[in-house]
Amino acid sequence: MSQHSVDVLERSHEQGVKLAISTARPVSTALSFARRLPVDACVYLNGALIDTDPRHSNEETLTDPVVPADGHVRRVGFSSQRACDVCLSLLQAMPGLHLGIVMNDIRYTNFDTSIMWKTQQFVYSDFHDVPQGEAEKIFIIPDPAQGSRLAGMLPPDFGVSVSEGTMWMLMNPLANKGDALRTLCRRMGIGLEQTVAFGDDLIDIDMLKASGRGVAVANARPDVLRIADEVCPANNEDGVAQWVEQLIA
């Protein structure tokens, strides 16, 4: 995130534009970006965790199993016991499958996740020792041979998405960026038709379709470019900032 992008978004916010971040990242890696921007809301974990008052939140608030009583943090998950049952079932069918459960910003996993995420906390688990609580996500990293079998084995009570063609995510069906956008609009009293959403990956498609205008960056995946209302320059060219700068000029 360049300083130019930060400056443009700060100027737009001063002119009354509301700003929300919506990311598949967990709190531990996304919060630092949120703190650099004048955000009015943050959506983490692809919609499993929604914070509608970032000014009064910190990492402890967002990762505590007990959400704040004032309701500004919303968790959209499923029981950790159900998550363990799913993981054990998949491993019984496909021994050696790499997978894990995300809960309160800790990954309970059967492989060393530092090969993918250097800063995210993980705990080795056989999925019989995960604490009771509300999990936010099951993530699966299949090899090519496993991927061809996996789709037919996933439980129907989960929403399924694939990020960057490699990581499969099983979540509460209401935990997605499209539903998160609708939640934010209700909380802020803003109509969906008044919103603009930017994205580049398949997990952004529901959000782009739900918004008043869905904008894909030029280097987005082909399926995202296909459904977008508009295309802005690539993200490595400050494409979102360029689009916003035209809006506030």
C-alpha cells in the first residue's frame, strides 16, 4: 500500500466518503493496514469477522472469544467441534491432506503453516485437542491430485471458496464479502446502490455484484474482470487510488 494511496483515501474520507476494508486476511496481518487508513469498518477473514468501529478496536478486542457487548464486532462462524469433525472426516478419506482451523486468530493445523505465512500463529493439532469455541474458517491446501477429489467431499452446510487457486476455505455460508457489504450498509444507513467495491480475486465476486458499482483492478483474475462494471489500473499502479482520485477531483 503506497503512501499515494493512503493520501488519496484520506482526502476522500475528509470529503465524506466512507471507507471499509474487506479482506480474507486475519487480524494479525490485516490490522496494520487498517491502522494506516481512515477506515469506518473492517471485514476480516472474508466476512467471518466484521468490525464496525475500528477506532475503538485492537488486536485483543478482535481476537477475544467473547465479542464486545456493544455489538460493534460481529463473528460469523461455526462450532469448533463441527470444524474438527469435518477435518477428521476429510483426513480419513485423504490421509496427508494439509488443512487447519482458524479460531481467534490461531491456526490449529496438521502442517507447518510458516511455509506459507511467516507471521501467523499456529498450533499443531490432530483435531482432537482444539478448544471449544466458535471457529471462523477451515482452510485446506490440497495438492493437484487431492484437489480433483476434494470438491465432491465437502459438507453441504458450509460455503466454499478458493483463493488464488490454491487455498480452499470452508466457512459459514453467511461469511462472505457480499453479505459483509450488506451488513455494513445496514449499520451505516447506506444503500447498496451508493457503494463502490474493488477486487481482484474470485472471493471478491459476490461483493462486486452486490455493490452499486463493481470495479476490478486490471490485473484481476479473468472471471473477476468478466463480471466487473468497470476496470481500473492494476493494483501495483495504485489503481484504486487512481479511480478514487477522479471521484474527488
